[in-house]
Amino acid sequence: MYISLIKELQVHDSTRKGDQSAEQLKLSSVVTSQSTIVFSGTQIYSDAAWSLEPGQAVAKAGIGVFLQINGQHTDHLYISAVSPPVASALQAEAYGLLLAVKIAAQLHVQDPKFLTDSEVLASAVVQPDITKAGPWAIRPILAAIQTTPSFHPYRILKVHRSLNFKAHHQARLAVKVQDKPISST
């Protein structure tokens, strides 16, 4: 099954005053693997494609999310999106994971495993103290990820880049078509 999903999902930066949330989190280890991984349940891969033009400080990034739903039958969902303007590839990756956890929450996915090829992001997002988690620029995004109902630190896994190729392809597709008008027939 190949599904195309086009829906605007509002991803907000929680740096505004009054956006305070606290949640007790368990610290988990980051798993790295270069071989094929087989999990029961749903795996949600996220990735980003991003680059700056000369003279730019920020740019929008392409985000790719790939859901593999393993049950009686295996179904797949491919999603391409564009991030808010970001200043680094790590911020783009963080927005990708934020989109993945928000999609899982919207679809009521039970016990999803979130897979990323960013070791820095995977390590930072599982930190129970957000003030010590990764570079300061991604902390508001990490806070938004951690307060999403589908997030649990033990479900975040770092995988080798070669296992994340479907999400990466969707991210590159988003970059390619981000400024092109959409028409329907």
C-alpha cells in the first residue's frame, strides 16, 4: 500500500512565554545498528534534508517520515513535509522527529518505535533534564517532542543511515517540491 498524505500539521516552537510543561522521563540508552532491524509493532523513521544558500542564515528543510505498521498485514505510510526555517541540520532533524511523534499521536499508534539516524538527536531527546539536553537551539523542539503523548524515551532508537533511506527520500522530495504550486485534477 502506498499512501500519499497531504495535511497541514501545525508544529509550534514552545519558546513563547506561558508554554511551560514538565514531565518525568526515564533515561534510556541509544541503540545503534547497521544491520536490518526487525521490531514488532510500528516503526516510525524520520529524517531531514537541509542546506543553506550562500548568504542565508536560515532555510526551510525537507522532512521525511516513513511509518511501517506491522500487524496481521504490513502497511506503509510515506510523508513529506517542510519545516519552519532552521539554522542547522540538527534543528531540521529535530523537527522531523517532532512531526513523527505528532503523527503517531494523531493516528493513535500503539507503542511506536521512533528511529532516527542522528545520534546527537537520539541522545538529546531522551535526557530527563531539558536544560542539559543537546545544543540550546533544539531544546524548545525537544521539549515539544517530550510533551507529545506518543513519546517515551525508551522508544527512541538511533539507526544507521542506510536503514533510514525511505524517510530520507521523502525529505529530499519535500525539498524538491517545496516551492512548486500544488494542483489537483
